[in-house]
Amino acid sequence: MILAVLQGFGLVAACLNVVLGIYVLTTNRLPPLVPIRKRDYYKPRRYGWGVLLMAAFVFLLVLGQWVMDWSPELALVLMIPMIGSVIAGSCLLLSAKSSQRVS
């Protein structure tokens, strides 16, 4: 029961990340909800793709839990794109921020 509730919260958070990623990619700017200091500069494309890959990680994580009952081998196969999306997403999110002097 608790696992189902946590999976539901994870899916809602992943859907919000998808909406945020699509917004950033279409408008090429960050929404005002993302806290940004004056001296920080974000590359919106990298940030958007990073957020989308992190959402894909959550979707694959929940999907892996659901298919565990059907086939444990399929859940293991889902581990490869899951690990790839979390590594690529975190690398894109970390590289999206760069410091820039404001004059």
C-alpha cells in the first residue's frame, strides 16, 4: 500500500518534470519558479533535456517495479536505460549551470 502511494507521488513528480522540461525546451528560458541568483547563468537547452531524462528515470523506475511480478528478467533489462538516463540527466543538469560575471 505504501509502495503504491510512493509510486503515485513519483509519477506525479515525473509528470511535472516533463511539463517543466517541455516548457524550457519550447521557450528557451527557465520558468520564474526556478531560483536563480544574479551571477548564475543557465543554459536552458541542457537544463530542459536534463529534467526530461530525470523524468524518464522515474518512469523507468516505476515501470521496473510494476513488471517485477511478470518477469524479473525484464526488470533487469530496464536497469540499463534507467542507469543511463540518471547519469546523462545529472551530467546535463550539472553542466547547465555556469558562472558568469555581471557588470
